[in-house]
Amino acid sequence: MSTKMSTQKIVLLVLYAVALAMGVAAIVLPLLGQSVDQTMIGIALFCLGIAGLNIVTEKS
């Protein structure tokens, strides 16, 4: 049994996954003694913003 996901759901999944990965990296890297570039946080916030706008403007 295969379940198909719409393109919009796949895009949202990717945006949330990128944001989560950037957030985790921003927490883990300082624990490993590495510096964190603020660009990573910016990318995460951008992905969350786009995903949020997509949900808000979605027509029912």
C-alpha cells in the first residue's frame, strides 16, 4: 500500500527538516568547540517563515 504525498506537503516537510537540522547544528556545534555562523540561524528562520506563510495562505 503506497501513500502519495502532495507536492505542497513534501515542500513543507523539506522546509521543516532543514530548519530542524540547522537548529540542531546550532546547538551541537558549540558543544563540540566549533563556532556557529549566524547564517545557519538565518536559514532556519527563513525556512520556518516560508513554511508558516504557506500554511497561513493555504485555501481550505
